[in-house]
Amino acid sequence: MKCCLLYCCLHPEDYCIPKKRLVEYWFCEGLLNQFDRISDAQMQGDYIVNSLLSACLLERDGEYFVKMHDVIRDMTLWIIREFEVTENNFFVKAGAQLCEEPDVKAWERVKRMSVMKNNIKVLKETPKCPNLRTLFLGQNELKVISNGFFQFIPHLTVLDLSRNFGLRVLPKGISELISLECLDLSATFIEELPIELKSLTKLKMLDLSYMHNLSKIPRQLISNFVKLQIFRIIFRMWLLQNRDYPNEDNVSNGDNEKLMEELKYMT
């Protein structure tokens, strides 16, 4: 339960954390007794959330969200600093008004990192982070991610790029993330899923919600994710009539039949 509490402080101050998404991230991180199925893990995740609420370590924010009180978050971050000499290092600069990516030397040995809700536009470095498991980059102003950015992050498990409205292209170097189990691209302006995503065979969660510019999903990409358990896709129907990519290599072209055929292979 302690690990789950520490995980919450990756979010900015006063941030509304979706309960369902939080449990799904815990599941992909292996924090829920290493359950193999999200359906089994959900019950334990809900129990942990309710326990943290009962202990006043989290606060309710409506039916579907929770918050961490500022004092509790500060205390949690202090606890994290006390563990800096261990493998559980955290680097948290969420909502810190950053305009550039942090110096790579500051986080090359951390296990979990959050720079979400900042103003970062470009990720140009090639960090070497052998221990990094969690990377929150959501709600920035990302436009460019260099091909080398993901090259030396071999154990990354959760990658959140959501709500980067200027992000239109994923780097081909994302294929290096062979340990990735959760990829959140929701509410980005990415136009095409690169075929290089095929190498992410451990994916359990893929969120393509509200990707209104998404025009191409290569054939046999989704079905290649044989461990996929959580898959979301919501976009405007007119995008399904896209003519920029040939039908034979694009399951998002035409009607829904090709995409539904791909989904048959999900576990």
C-alpha cells in the first residue's frame, strides 16, 4: 500500500486523479500482487484506494476522482527524499512550470519520474536510465521527441504522453521500449501509429482515446499486442473515411470491420 501511496505524488498539487486510471497504472506496474488479469487486480486496487481514503491520505473529488492534500503530498515527497539512496528514487517536477526537459544527469538513476503538467516543448536528449520504470510526460506542450530519447530506457513500464496537443509524430525510437506495458497517447494529435510499435509485445494497456487526428493504424499492429487487456479508442467518425493511406495497410480506413477483426486477437 505504501508504494501505491507514493505513486500518487507523481501527480501535481491539487490534481484530480482518475481512480480507474490510477488502478490501471498500478496493475501495469505490478503493484497489485502481480495479478495477471486487470479484472482480478481491480478489486484489490479499489480496496487500496478506499483504504487510503479512510486513512485521510487521499480525498474524494466526486465519484470518479481522488486528490492528495497538499500537506500529505509534501509529507510523501519528504518520505521519498529519505529513500533517495535506494532503488526507489523518484524525480517529481509535476506542475513546476518547466519550459525545458530537466538535466538528464538529475534523473539518470531514478525509478519513477514525473514532469507532467509543464511547458516542455522538445525532448532532444538521449538519457541513459537503466532503472526508470515510470515516466509521466502528459499535459506538456510537446511537439518533438528525438529518435534517441527512448534508446537507453530498457525497463520503462509506464509511459504517459497524454494531452500533448502539439504532438503529431511518435519517434521510431519508441521501438526500444521492449518492457513497456502501458502506453497512454490519449488526447494527442498524433496522426499515425508507427509500425515500430510492433516491438512493444508486453503492452497490457493502450489508450488512443480522443486522438482526433489519428488517420492510420497499420494492419496487424493491434493484434500483435497479445497481452493487451485495456484498449481504448474514441475518435471522430469522419476520420474513418481517411483517404491519405491505402485501405490494405490501414485498419482505421473505411468502416470498423478491419479494426474489429484486429481486436478479436486481444486476450
